[in-house]
Amino acid sequence: MANDKTNCVVNRSPRFSFLSEDQKQTIFHGMLKVLQDTGANVHHEKAREIFKKHGCRMDGIRVYIPPNLVRQALQSVPLMTTIFDWEGNPRIYVEENRSYFGPGPTLVYFRDPYTMERRKCLRKDATTVARVCDALPHIGFVEGLVTISDVPRGTDDVFEFADMIQNTTTPIMAWAYHRGGARDIHRIGCIMAGGEEAFKKKPNYILYSEPISPLVSDFHAIDKLMYCAEHGIPQDYSPCAIGGGTVPATHAGQLVVALSESMVGVVLSQLINPGTCIILGGVQSILDMRRGIYSYGAPELNVLSGGLTEMARYCGLPMFGTAGCTDTKVMEIQSGIEAALQIHTSMLTGANFVHDCGYTESGKTGDIFQTVMDDEIISMARIIEDGIEVNEETLAVDVIDNVGSGGHYLYEDHTMKWFLKHWRPTLMDRQSYEDWDKAGRQTMQDRIIRKTRDILENYEGPISRVPEEVKKDIQKVIDGAVERVERDGL
Amino acid sequence: MSEKLGKIADGLLHGKIKEVAELTQELLDEGMDPEEILQKGLFAGMDVVGKKFRDCEMFIPEVLRSAKAMHAAMEKLRPVLSEESSSKAGTVVMATVQGDLHDIGKNLAGMMMEGAGFNVIDMGIDRKTEDIVAMVKDKKPQILGLSALLTTTMPKMGEVINALKEAGIRDQVKVIVGGAPVTDDFALEIGADAYAPNASIGTEKALELVKG
């Protein structure tokens, strides 16, 4: 009925935005001005040569990028990219307004899911994260949450990826120290895909690198970016901008600098390989001026991530957002509040890869319990994002007429069909007091721990589907990585 | 004259850089003992700043502004102060180790240490081990602050400590290490004297270490 109306506008989902078109344009122009007049340091001679060849003004390691080069790059970035699992199924559509959530990379500590102690990260933790994420239906991509400490230093990037990709079919956002690690990770990605050609058709991971805020690209970050561009590997080039520390304390100023930092990578990637997939974004939050920490729970993180998401969309680029993280040390009310606000805002703004689900202690400790809680919050946020469907069937005027005044809808076929769309909790408590009491008065924390351990003890993941030959080939890459670091150093 | 000392302390608290420097110069011109200006004006003010920061009544940018005012006043005082008095706490050399370009944490720690009365020599980022050792030899600081943000550059901090040993000057300087991936265990493992999880704890540890 409603859909048949002439010139009818339908909201498929809620409308939400921080910035108007005019404001976005103003911020975009601010970025162009910074890139043109302030420039950015690029600690990579070959990269600088490419910039220079394409008309950038240079001053030592400083590169000044003219607006036309930015515009040209934004014209060649792909409209959409699909990321597949290693079994060949499409899993992530990198395009406007599609949000996928996942953990974040390289934390110093990991909360042991059994002893509950905060301790150094171990190799087995990466597998834990991969297996749990594989079992969580609302986690769309995986990062390791760990910096593995019990393998040779400088090879943990390769160990982590090798272990994780075999323990989840959810695509991985990987990271590497240097080009060497990136190359080994790519070898593993190709082995899992069934060869280099197969990977080109169906890329199964994304590589993440990070410029240093403010406006610095160090050698290895740019070197990895160049490697990915050369090999058509989807990649993410996004900074951790610290409001009031490495960037202005004003949100608009932060967006200008953060965008500029990523744009250096976007331009270079498109000069090397026009059409290669690149994602911008990163962690956008503020320096807590009392404690001196980079806050992972500040409400400003939501505003900044949302604003940058809108700027990314304005540029035609996918967004690497942040949510599901917290400043707390252990699971408690604060971690739930911070994660819920972040996930809800990210969902409403439509960031593409929303990372850091499972980040606690302001980005210092990985906590898989937080990731499990986040999974539930994501499912709730999706219901909100799903909005209100309005058509003849959902309007249900005839059902309303049939039931009339008084009575109930529990017998109706319409109810039978549509109640299935209602959200169902897996962790949230809706028991009666008596049932809750009888079941041992469990809190949210208790239920999260039980669910996590249940996954760890009863869910195997896809590891048994990885062919023996593939496992052997991956082991060869790992051995090669250890030799490489022994030979070349860190 | 003592009224002006109070104004210096108050000016420090409110980060009035120009005013604090001018008042210091005026008192010097009026013939006050520089040691008295230092103790009763500047250190008195910075003690309040330190207390207010610990009590969460002042914020980092305000503390850094106070440190800058302190620095401006010291520029006036240093030429007429004895070597010993010109750095209440001592000298700190700070550097981000080779291969690492990160510096926000190091900068913050350096500025806070300056505010606590240290004479801070910041060598900047990506500094070679031999350069850091040469600086320690040259400036003879009480504290060496080393920073690294990358797991791959962290071992360079151990390398610096070993190079200090080889140069025979390890026992002349206390080494504090910091940076996001650095842990207490790591600091112990490489033989550092202290680990600073953040700038203010780093400053506290530096003060403890110089006290001995």
C-alpha cells in the first residue's frame, strides 16, 4: 500500500549524520589545504620519487600533494571490493554503508580466559581469538588482539596470521612489521586461496598499516603499503590520531589531519596501482588530559569515528572504524556502556570495518570476553539499524480489524510469521526473578564467561577442513620467516 | 619583593609564561639572591602544580604551560645560578631509539620532567645507540629516558643499556624505559632501572631514582 504511492520515499534504515554536505566539503577543503601547504613527511625514497614524478612539490622528506592529485586518486579507488573466505565464499562487501565488526590488532597483554589473569600474549591466544570469533555470528572480520611473545621476536606477525587463518573462515585483517612479514602473510593467503591467481580473484585477507600522527609516514608503513598496492592486496592505511596530542583538540581539526594522514597512502596506492582497494580511518579519540592515556571509551571517540566515516564516504572510500572497546581493566558496567555506545554509533554511521571489539585497558589488554559481549551488542544494534518496514503486510490493518478491540494477537498467523524477526538475546537476562534465582543468580559477566568457555571447549572451527598439504606449505612459510628474521634482523 | 615571589608562584600555577619570566628578571635586577627566587618562587609554585595535577585539579596542557613558564624563568636564572642549583632534580637525556619515529609519549614525559625541575635534553626520534651513549658521556645526566612504540624497536633499548655497560658508564646513569609495548618484565629483562607506564609515573620514578 505505502510502497505504491507516487514519489514515495522509504527509509530502509534510520537516518543519522553528524555533518552536512557543506560541512563535509569544508573539512575536505581543509585536508586539501594541509596536503598542499603543510605537506607530510614520507620516510621512503622510492615513494617520494613516485610523488615527485607526479608533480608533488618536495622539500627533503616532506611531500606536498596538490589537490588535483588527490582528486585523481579518488577517481580511481574502487567503488566496491569483495573479500572472500578461504573456501571461496563472499563474506565482506566493501562498499558504502555496510558495517562489519571485529577485534583489533597487537595488544601487549591478553586476559587468560581461564585464570582470568592479565598476562603476556601467547601463541595459543591468537587461535583462541580466531576460534571464538569464528563461532560468533556478528563478528565479520578477525584481528588477533595479541602481540605473541613466545615465538622468535619479529616473526609473530606471520605466526599469528598462519594460526588464525586456519582456525576461522571469517576474513582476517592482518598486520606485519615489514615487507618481509607482509610477503610471508601474502604467501599464506595465497596458499589458503589455492594459488596467487585464485587470491587475485578472491582475496581472503586485508593488510593493515599505520601512518604516525601527525603527518608522518615511516619507512615500513609506506613500504608495506607499496607492497600491497603492487600485489593488489586490499589494504588499510589509517592512523591513531590523538585529539589534543598529535592533532588539534577540536574535532574538525582532528578530522582534517587524520584524513590527510591516510590520504598520503591513498594517493600513493592509486599512483602505483589505480583501482587497488584502500581503506582509511583508524582510531580517532582524545588524549585524557588528566591521566595521559589515549581513551578508548571517551564519547568523543564516537563523534570522531562517526565524523570520519562520513568524510570517508564523501571521498568515496571505505572506513576503518573503532568500537566495542573500553578503558576498563576488567569486565564491568563501564565496559558495557562504552562498547554499546560505540557499536550503536558505528552501526548508525555505517563504518565498514569496525575494529577493536575486545580492546580493554585503553588499548593495552586483549579480552576475548569483551569480544563475546560485543557480539551481542552488535546484534542488538543491527535490529535498530534495520529500522521500520512499512508496507501493506507490516501495517497489518486487516489483522487489526480481525482481532478488533480487546483480545490478543498470539493466535494470529501474522504473529507466527513476524515474531520470528524479534531479536533474541543470547546473553542478556530476561528471566523471572524466581528462574534467575534458581539458575544460580548469574550476572552478565558469568554468562559471558560461560558462553566463551563453551565455545572454546565445544566448537572446533574449520581447522580440520584445512588439507594436510596446505598445513605443510604454511609451516614452510613460518620456517622461512624465522630464517628471514635470523638472517636480516628485526 | 616577597610579594613578587608569590606572584611568580601564582603565575606558574596559571601558566603565565611572560609574566613569570618578567617577574624573575625584575627580582634579579632588584638584587634578590637567585637561589631564593628559585626556591621560594619557582619551586614553591611548581610544587603546587604537581600536587594539583596528582589531585586531578589540573590537566596536562595546564601543567605543560606551567612547565613552560618555569623554563622561561630558568632561562633568566641559569646564567647566575650555581651549576648545582640550576637543575633542582638533575639532568635527563631522552630519546626514541633507532628505527622508531614515535614520540608523543616521550615528549609528554620530557615536558613533565622539566616541570618537576629536571634539566631535560630531548634527543628526538630514531636515535642511534652510539649517539645516545655519546650524549650520556658528554652531558652526564642522572637519568636516561628511552622510548619505543614498536615491538621490533624495543630491543634497541636493551642494546643502549649494553652499550652503556661496554662504555663503562652504566652505573653513572639510571635508565627509565617506556612506550606502549614496554612492560615491567621487559624493563627487568634488559636491565633498566625503571619502567614508566605513563609520563607522570615516569616523572615520579625519575625523582625517586635521583633521590637514590
